[in-house]
Amino acid sequence: MLPRDAYIAKMEAQLMGWAHELAWLRSKAALVATRGSVEFQLQLATAQGEQQPVRHKFERLKSSGGERWNALAAGLEIAWKELTA
């Protein structure tokens, strides 16, 4: 596993990239005024809902130390893999 500071920087970058992608998708959804847009917006809302637990775990991870760091980092890795699968 990466050192704590490197891991935090890596996850911040990944979460920020995801947030930018979701923002782009929201703007795209706003431009689409078709029936398919409703389904797209529902999928976008689902993706945003899935991001929140990962963000929450990451915030807890950043403020942890020692052995708790290892346990939270492992949990965050599992959550991240589930989201990106």
C-alpha cells in the first residue's frame, strides 16, 4: 500500500475526477430534452448516490491514524473497486 500522504493524494485525485465527470454528465443531461433523458438522469442520480459513501469513507480515512488507517484504507479500496467495476 502507498504511504498515507500519497494514498490520500491519489484518492483525492480520483474522487475529484469522478466529481468532474458527474458535473459534465449533469450538464449533458440538462441539454437533452428527450424521453431518454429521464432514464439518463436517473442513472446519474444513482451514480451520485454511490459516490457519497465512498467520499464519506475517504473523509474518515483522512482523519484517522495508526491501525485504524489500515482498516479504513482496506474498506475504501473495496468500496472503490465496487464502484469502478
